[in-house]
Amino acid sequence: MNSIPLSPVNYIFTGTGSQPITFAFSYQNKLNLDLMRNSLNETLNHFTILQSQLNKSSKTDYKFQINEDGLNFDVIESNLVFEESSKIEQYITPVNSVESEPLTKITLTQTPKGSILAVSISHALIDGFSYFHFLSSWARICRGDRILPPFLERNILSSSFNPSSKKVTSEEIYTNCGLFLGNKRSNLQTGQSNHEVIFISGETIRSYLEEANHEHNVSFTENDVITALLWKKYIPMWHEEHDNPMTFMTCPFDFRRIMTDFPKNYFGCALCFATAAIDFNGLLKASLGDLAILIRSAVNKIKDDFILKSLNTLENLRLQNGLAAIEKVHLRHPHHGMIVTNLTRLPIRDLDFGFGAPINFKAYAEVTSSAAILPAENGVEIFIVHPPK
């Protein structure tokens, strides 16, 4: 199979502002180059789609075209020292999900004190689950272990499509998909935003959780209260109150585990979006429990019917208006919104290529007004991308 169709959700991660998934992992010991190359080639026999480029087949359609130019693997000798304060662009140039560009870039930097493995993959190809499915499979093959084969079929997410001539509205994009239709997205330029990393201890999280659960007699998750905390802290920090606008919190949701008869080893982007809203004055007055209720309610709406309606709406938008319309779809509200991704379950220990697990890692984010919740010892680290000043 030389080409693979895109699913409806794949398209929102193409074009301008398409937000690849990019990490760099630091290893205390040097990774063996020959072993890494040979095991990568074997891994790609299972994950062929990673050797893809976008190919426009019509005004409304791309295909993933598999060819040797779809994946770059570079090796660099350097005296770089991996530091949390350094920018990830020192280790890799993130992919750009546009036509004829590689959708996977891998850079292995060999240093006197170990190795840095940086991997950037188009979000159109994968989500967080699939990103680490590939990397952990590569590591397992490198160690001589068996892997869980990926399910690559894309039509499974388009099989229930119902075409409509009724014009898709911005209200339907929000109601049906939890997304926003606005002006064309722009790429994040170097220096356009600034990053912040904060730490929240497990003890503090448990305290917030206990308080919210007691206030509403609801069993919240840690993610509910952390996201509520970020909503309450950063939206008022980033935006001034004018005419009491609505504010929005968006949370990506992996639907593999809830969608009926959907393969758990699906390799691709299996995301939909839970979005909660409250007006600015309400946000200022709300408790963490109040905001956690809104977040939990938005997440609880994600069931089979919501997922299928979301996919159907995105498909109709593209077929009615062409590929250019997809670049007007925003994951968070462009003016009074924030998007928070929970990455606390990153399987870092699984990324052992036979020379030990990573001792540190860095994430890359292209979306401003965003946060990623990352695992940390005795709590979580939160990587925040502030909007341009």
C-alpha cells in the first residue's frame, strides 16, 4: 500500500499551525548507532505510515504517500549538554505538516556524556498514544522483544459518514466538535511566545482534590482539578475583562478506550475534544470545584454519538469548503481559550533501547495559551506556553 487516506480528525493537524508532536529524550549512556538504524528499519516494516508525505489528491483531499523521503533520520556529533532550560530546537527541527515535506524527523545526537534522541512526528499521523506506541516498539525491537502490532486502517473513522449539503456553521464546529472556527491559523514564530514550567506537588493536588470532592460530593480526577486550577489562574492573567466574554477550556480526549468496537491498537490520531465554558466574571468567582464540574461534564459528553458527530461535522466542513477551511479550525478559542493536555502517563521507562531508560526529556509545543501536564517525581510539572505579548 503506497498511499493511505486521512481520517476526518487528521485534517485539522495539516497546513499552517499544524502542531507536531515532538520530544527529546536524554540518555546517560551512548545509544549504539548501528543497532538503532537496523532496529528502526525493522520497526518501520510495521509502522510504514511514518514514512509518509502529504499528497494533495483533490481540492478537498490529501493522502499519506509512503516513500523514502517521508522520514528523516539524522545523526549528529556534538558537545551539547542536555539542559531543561535549553530549547528543543537545539536537538531537532519540528516537522511541518504540509505537502511534500517529511512527516517524521528523528535526530540522534551523540555527545561525550551520552545520547539525545529527538523525534518529531506530524500530529496528522499520530496522537500521543501512537507516538509512544511507535517509540516503545522501536525500543522493544532494539532489545529483541516482541511488540504489539499497530492497526493502520484509516477508513474505520469514515465508514459512518453522512454527507450533507447544509453549510457547516461555526456554532456546529463548537457544539459538535468542541473546536472553534475563526481566521486562518498562523505558525508560531521563534520568540513570539514564552514558556514557563511550574511544579505542583502530589500533596497539593490531593488537597485540591479533597476540597473539590467535598464541595460537590463528586468523585473528580486529579486532571479535573489541575485543569480547573490552570483555567482560573491563566485566563485572567492573559486577558482583560471586556464586556464579560465567555472563556473556554479545551481538553483533548483519546477515544480508543470508550468507542464501541474500536481497535485499542489503532495507530493514528484518535482524538476528540471536550470543551467547557464560563463567562469571565463567573470564572473570577468560581471555586476549583465549580470549574472541575464544568470540565467533568464536558468530558462525560464524549460517547460514541458525540465522537461520530464530531467526525461527520469535520468531514462535511472540508468537503464543502476545501482544504483551506481546515486551517481555520482552532483547537482552543483564539481569544479567550486555553487547551490542556494530560501527559502524566508517558511511558518513559519503556524507551529503553538496551542502554537504560531516558534520564530526562523535553517537550515542544506550538500552540500558545496551552499547557501540558507532565509526570514528575512527587507531583507533576506543567509546561505552559504563554500567548504573545
